Amino acid sequence: MLRRLFTPASPPEPEQIGVMVRGRPVQISVRRTAAARRMTLRVKGATGEVVLTLPARASFRSGKAFVERQVDWIAARLEQRPAAKPFVEGAEIPLRGEPHVLVHRGLRGVTRVEPGLRGQPPVIAVSGPREHFSRRVTDFLKREAKHDLEPAVARHAAALNVAIGRISVKDTTSRWGSCSAKGGLAFSWRLILAPPFVLDYLAAHEVAHRREMNHGQAFWDLVHRLCPETDAAERWLKKNGVDLHRYGAAE
């Protein structure tokens, strides 16, 4: 019987490249795409993830060498990111665009907003074990986001006479909202940190996709009709959107 000859399978290409950036290890995510014409590096503003994009025919070795030549560039971009603002007692965070201070109120009770004393900012009073403080703040903000988004979506949907499916809030980093083909809408809970007109704009934006599943002129005409502050909201997000992702992040 003739013995079949098999060519050994090539090992899978690593998905990350580890480098030292000014004394600390940084993992570089590797993306390979046929559309890329050259190697590129970018640092995601929302998460700080460093991504290397490789053309289809570029070797992994050449990509690694490219990354190692760009260590100073990576360091500079990472240092430009806003400092993380974890949810800890005493931290100040925005709620609907206004500063609020996080305080702990003991083991019993619900998380709620309380007025500030003697001209101080209002507080977000958080109850429960201290080890769950950050999670309870996040849960509260998610509830508040949904509380504001549901009536905004309903109002815009009624104006366009369109049906809306389930509304969900998530911690997305690449987009502020999305609309599925079946009418389900998803939003970043971090919109509750922004001024109300920004949240209202995103609600209008996603509802308009129920008529126009694109970003053509007809779509933008609908959005502006639903939300006259569309341009102001777009400018606000361009200037401040990345900053919203630092809240709740670990230091």
C-alpha cells in the first residue's frame, strides 16, 4: 500500500504582537485584510487598543519589525489618551452632562441621585457592599440610559410611523448606536453621561434607519427633521465622545 504524503499544516498566525513600550508590555492586535495596501498602526481612542493592519501578502515577520520601529509613536499616542476615571467613592462623573459626585451610603438602599449640599454638585448615592461599588454605579447608569432612551425612541418612531423592536443598552466602543434589520435598537449606555440633546440625537439617528438603512441624503434629511440639534450633537461627540469611554475604566 502506498503511503500518502501529507504536507504539514502551517501553524496559525498569532493574533497579537507583544512589545515593550517605555518599560511596560503592550499587546498589539493583528488584523489582516485584502483591502489594505500597506501596513498601518492605529490606537483606538475608546479603548487604547493598538491595532496593526497587514495587507494579505505581507509577512507576519515584517509586521512585527514594523511595530518595533514604531514604539515611540505608539507611546506618544497612548500618553495622549485621557486618564481613566474609575467609579470609586469621591469621583466626579457627568450625568446628563452635569457633574455628580459618587458617594457610598451604606449597605441598604437603592442607588439614586441626591441634591448637593451648600452649593456642591449633586451626588449619586450608592448603597451595597463597597466591593460592588463600581458595578452598582454602572448598573445605575445603564438603567438611567434606558429610562431616557425609551421615550426618545418612542417619540421619534411615532413621528415617522415606524415600528421599533427591542431597545438594549451596551458598552460598545466602535459606535454609539445601531439598528437591526428587524428594528431592534442598541445604544451605548455612556450616552447618559452626555448632555440630553446628544442622547436625543442618537435616538433620532437610529429610528431614522427604520426608513433608510443607509447614510444617504434622504436619511440625513429625516434625522434633521426629527432632531434639529443634529449638527450640534455631531460636533459634541466629535470633540468629547472619546472622553466618555474613560469613565468606569480601571486605572
